[in-house]
Amino acid sequence: MIQYILQRILLFIPTLVVITLITFGLTRLAPGDPAAVKAGVGAEGTLSARNVMTEQTFELWRKQMRLDRPVIEQYLLWLGDIARLDFGVSFIDNRPVLEKIAERLPVTILMNTIAVFIAYLVAIPLGVYSAVNAGTFWDRVITFCLFALYSLPSFWIATLALTFLCNPEFIYAFPSHGLYSNRFDFLPFWDKVGDVLWHLVLPMTVYTYGSFAFISRQMRSAMLETVRQDFIRTARAKGLSERRVIFVHAMRNSLIPIITLLAGILPSLIGGSVIVETIFSIPGMGELSYRALVARDYPMIMAIFTFSAVLTLVGILLSDVLYSIVDPRIVYGKRGT
């Protein structure tokens, strides 16, 4: 196992280089010039009348952003910078990229951690129950409700929540924006925790309800396949209780598809949710990513892509390791051969 992990870590380097090359090329192929956007250059390449920017200053900006150099040289310079963990400064406000990410990242990690916990806490038991009671009335009811929720657009549900649950004209049960109240700095510690959780109720509901159907269906399918295996029939023949057969033997061997989803969950800790964060005015990574894309903020975009790629590779490695923990029959290396 240790040899396998070391081999996978060594493969991270060329894989990451290829990923950065592709993402760098995609950002450069996108139309628009960040220096032109910042200077207010129009579609015909002329400075707008409301901007007193001189041509010399415009060219100075292009030089500062390294846009006056060949694309290959830009990539090599940028690759050398990230090797030193230097992601440069944002084109928007000239602030260090890592500093801006450090401000937004805790909010996004908090939201996504809560979202993943709620999604798995609700979806896995529903999937197990549906598999054990497959074809019954309650299985059909759960399936219908979950897919009905899955079909509802998140932006529509968020808009309805703001209209009917955050409006004094209807029901003012939750705050409509932000993560804190105006009196947050004067609250005791546990009251601060409660205030943040109160602000997160609606965003987390909108963020997680769509994932219930997908995760629970994955769990249900895996459980249905597992309960038909010979070792489950053997466990029942030994006289084990049905609860022990389901939760100890069947459920453990059905977690492989759920663990596979971890590879896609870790990058979401960086990406965030543009829709939820924008509608509820939450200063997270989703909103930051959207603003960077609109403004052609290359250093910020490439930093977010790089972090997401690293987390994807780590998620895949973590999934491989958890496979052997959940199912000891899965081995890596010479013993597996």
C-alpha cells in the first residue's frame, strides 16, 4: 500500500503539469484582454471617453501583467512562480492572490463541509431503507420525493425562499443575506455560532437538497446488488439478526460507489457555489471565481484551477485508500498481483 501511494504521488507531478497546461491554454483562448477590461478599452480598441487612461499607462499594465510576452514564456514564468507557491497578484485590485483566497476559503470550506455532512447523513439511510424495502409503497414515495426535489432548479428555490421566508410581508424566519448579524461582534461565543448557523439554514438547504436523490440512488443500487450476494445469504443462514446483516455486512460492502464520490467532493471545497453565494450575498470562493472569470483575472483563475486539480488528485488517492479499508479484498501492489 505504501509503495502504491508513493507511486501515485509521483504521478501527481506530470498529471498536474498537463492540467495546468490545458487550463492555461483555455484561459488564453478566451476572448478579451484583462488590461483592456481594466483600462476601459472598447470593442474597436479605443479608450472609452470616461476613462482618461493614456496609451503609455495601458502598455505599462500589459507589461505588468506579462501580456506583452509570448504565450509560452507567460506559461513558463507562471509555472516557475507556482513552484515557489507564488500565484502573483490579482489583476483587479493588485492584491496577492493567496491573500484573497485566504479570506474567502474558510467560508466556502465551512459551507461545503456542512453540505457534505448533511447530504450523506440524509441520503445514505434513505438509500439503505429503499434497498431493504425495494418495491414497497414507501420506496416509491421516497423515490418520487427525491427526484421531485432533484428536478427543482436551485436558483428558483433560493428565490422562493427569499420571497416567502425572508420577507416581513410573508414569514420573516431567516436572514436574507450574509453570514453575520450587525451585532455579531458583541455576541458571546456560542451566540456567534448560533448566529452563523441561523444565516446558513437557507443556503445549506438550497445547496444540499439536489444531492439527496443522486447519493441515495447510488447507495440503493449498491445495496440491492450486495444483498443478493452469497455471503449475505450465508450470514442470514448463520442466524445473524437482520439489522446486523444489513448494517455490518451489506452496508459496508456497498460503500464503494459512495467513496468514489469523494474524488469530486474535495474540489468543491475550493470551487464553492456561484448561485448560492450570489443569491444570498455570501463572500465565498464561488463569487470570487465568477468575478475573476468576468474580469479575465488570469492569476486568480489559474490559482483556483490549480488548487482544484490538486484536490481532485488527492480525492482520487484518498478514495483508493478507503477502498481497501472498507473492503479488505481490495489490495494494491505485489500482493494484489
